[in-house]
Amino acid sequence: MAGVPRRTDARERMIRTAAALFRTQGFAATGWRQVIADSGAPWGSQAHHFPGGKEQLAVEAVALSGAGYGRLLRKVLRDQHPADAVAQWIDLAAAHLAATEWADGCPVATLTLETAHTSTSLAAACAGAYADWRTALTDAISARGLPEPEATSLATLTLAAFEGGMLLARAERSTTPLDTVSRELMATLRDRVP
Amino acid sequence: MAGVPRRTDARERMIRTAAALFRTQGFAATGWRQVIADSGAPWGSQAHHFPGGKEQLAVEAVALSGAGYGRLLRKVLRDQHPADAVAQWIDLAAAHLAATEWADGCPVATLTLETAHTSTSLAAACAGAYADWRTALTDAISARGLPEPEATSLATLTLAAFEGGMLLARAERSTTPLDTVSRELMATLRDRVP
């Protein structure tokens, strides 16, 4: 039945729209008015689709963004050494950041810093996204023979340095911090992962 | 003339109040109304003290917070190996984060992610704070004999991993990511810094 909109289309569009807005401008700066306008959903439908309000919308947006980022990371990690994969992943993120005028960084970080201490459900959603990415890194490192818990430790360092590198790159409006982090992580991963 | 308020007291209180609010709740969620109420400044005085609006207030708040954090970091880096200093610095930050119910992390990061791509002056203020902290780390590492540019590279990795660790800790509401980052950085710094 191509062309016939499914009943859930408006809801999905609202989540996708919100995910993009939260990613670039954050939680507090994003209002229902803009989500409704950009997604083309009818005003009033938000109460029906998201009885838990903007917090519920954000939880679903984080889940969507987090899963998408996780799939990208797993794709990059496939069939190459984690050192090369992490370098490629950081290069992709740096290129996207520069191409979007330093607006489009980690899809979860801004929302985390704004809301994680005030919303238990948003903290859990953000932590779930990071856990998924860290698991992808840990699995790729473990698969090369590095035992736990060293694989988890190295995956945590990698994720933290990546996130911090994105933060510094946005402030400096330059990929230099990410390039440096990439070189450092590549050397560490090549040194410690068989 | 103890007890006689200086003319700049209201302005300074507003900056200090705003710095605390931006640090915990971010830029977009912090309005003049709250800054005025919490600082005890008279309504209307903001236009006199900050003709550049909330953006000017935030630039000055970031400068104040950044300088304070930089002084703390330099104090910790004095008279001990960078590996021990970084571990102590991360411990202090982790303890403060836990004591404030995961609200009070890096004084600049939330504002960076919210505003750096839309405000040139805020991006510059945030980049200035990070540059100050990175310089403190670079100087401490160079002082032990590690040549440039390796000292800068290691300082960048350290700062990025610290910031990312704070981000992960806030989402997980746990110091575990920071503890891991601390152990990893300590091993790297001990290995590479004479």
C-alpha cells in the first residue's frame, strides 16, 4: 500500500525531527513548536503520541540516535584492526562536524550534560547509548584476544577520549583536537591489542 | 571601607551566579530572571552591566569558571609527577560530581555543546578555557623533559579523556568511567613522561 501513510508516521517523524534538533541545539532550546513545525505533524498530536511530554520524546530520540550511531560504529569496526577502525570512525565524525559548521557532533552528549542529573529516564537512555557503543568497542578488542577487563578499560578510554575530542573540536571549531586524539588512540590500540 | 559595597559588586555577583547556573543546568535553561533572583541584583541592572545580553554574561562566566578550574589544575600539578597529578585531579572531580548528585561537572562543557557553533564569542571563550587547562598539562609534562609536540599531544589526550569521562559519569551516575579513565591515563603518563 505504497503512498498510504501509516498511522505511526507522524510519531516517527516527530522522533526523527527531535533527534536532529536535540543533537544540534540541545534539549532546553528545543520546543514542541519547532518539533511540530519541522516534522509537519499536527499541533496537539504530541499529547497523544507522547503523554510523557518532552522527556519521553527525548528518551525515544536518544534511543534512535544511539542505535544509529552504534550501527555505524559496528560497521566501521568490522574487518579491520580496532586501531584503524577507531581512526576511521574519528575521521568520519571530524569530517561531519566540519561539514556542519561544528553543529552536528555526538547525538547524545549535549542532552546528557543538560539533563542527566535531573531526569532518571534521560540519564538511563543516554547511559544506554554509551554502553552500546562501548560494548561494540569492547567486543572488537576482545575478538583480537585482549582479555577482560582490559578490553573494557581500553574501550572506555577510547569512547571518553572521542567524546572529549568532539567537545574540544566544537569549541575550537577545528578538527585538530580530534586528529590528535585519533593519533594517540591509534598508537595505544596498536600497541596493546594483538 | 569594609561593609560599603563596591559599585561592581552586583555585576560580579551576577557573573558568579550565572557561572554556577550554566555549570549545572546549561545556557538555554538559564534565564535572566533566575540570575537576577539568585544574585540579589536589581531587575533592570542586567541591561546596564551586560549590554551584550546573556551571551556577554556567559562569556564572562566561562572566563571566571575557566580561570578557577585552571588554578585548581595548576595547584594539583605542582610538585608531583603528572601521572599522580592527573589521578588526583580526576579523583577530585569525581568526588565533587558524586557529592552534587552528578550535577556539577566541567564548568564549561555544557555551554560549549549548546552554543559553540552559534556564537563566535562563546566558542572563543570556551576554547580559551580548554587551551588554558591544556597549557597547564603541557607545561607540567614538558617540565619533566618530554619534547614538544609530544607533550601537547599527551595533554590533549588527557584533557579529552577527562572531559569524556565526566560525560559518561554523568549519564551513568557513577564514578566508574572516571576511575577507568584515571587508571588508563595514569599508566600512559607514567610510561611516557620521564
